[in-house]
Amino acid sequence: KKLFLICLFSLPVRCFVLSTLTTGEDRVASALGRHICKVLILSTQLFDAIGAGIFGTLYILITNDLSRGTGRFSLLLGIVTAFMCLGCTFSSAIGAILAQDFGVDIALNVLGLISLVPAFVALFHFPETLNQSRRKKKKRRRRISTLLQSLRRGNNPFASRTSAEALRPQKQFELV
């Protein structure tokens, strides 16, 4: 869930940073300053890469977790992908209309505000999809890995006493 929130909040951050840089570029008088602003504007694509890369992987995993055991993974993945495509289409259309009528800065700010809605919905209402059985498997894997590490060090937790030792009487402790 944390990674998913990082990718959802990276888009509004990108929009607001990009809006600030584009307004700042108009106010810079020197050629070097404009060049630096253009480099910074291009570097905001890192936010987009982070968001798209994480989202592109996690939405499939989250869909898998939500549809586990139902046999409807492909159906749910198709529905989620269709809504993502609709969101991309409407976002591009709204952004183009706003940029043409009101300017790029207004378009970026409005789209940034709109992108905050799903980010906050996910923050407050989206459950952790990693279920309890998978968490128990992780704990079991940790126990197995510590067992394997002790075997590598030469400690054999399964080694029992030899048959001669087993036949020897155990020492009795006396209470004083």
C-alpha cells in the first residue's frame, strides 16, 4: 500500500512542481537561467517515471490479491485497465481544453488537484491487500531461513544424541 500511495502522490507533486517551473521560466531573464529551468522541467519526468513504473506493476498485483480464489482475475484486470484508459483519455482531453483556454499553468494545477482525489481516497479507504495468510507465510519463510543459516554455520538443530548417549542414565540433580 505504501508504494501504491507513493505512485499516486507523485503525480500531483509533478503537476505542481511543473507549474511552478513553467511560471518561473517566464520570469527568468538570462539565457542560462532559462536553460536551467528547461533542464529542471525535463527532470520532473522522474516523478512520472516513478508513478508509472510503480503503478504499472502494482495494479496487476493488487488486482490479483483482490480476485484471489474467485477465478475472475482476467475479468477484474480488464475492468481496471478499461477504467485506467478512460482516465487517461479524459485527463488528456480536460488538460488540452484547459491549456488552450486558460494556459498551461492552470491546466497543470487543475489536473494536479483532480489527481489528489484518488490519492486521498486510497490513503484513507484502500485496504491493505496483502492478506493474513501471506503474512504468515512470510513469517514461516523467516523461520526457515534462520534454520538454514544455522545449518550453514554447522549447528544441526535436528541432531539427536547417539544411541550410546541415549542409553546412558541422565544425571539427577539433587536439591540442597
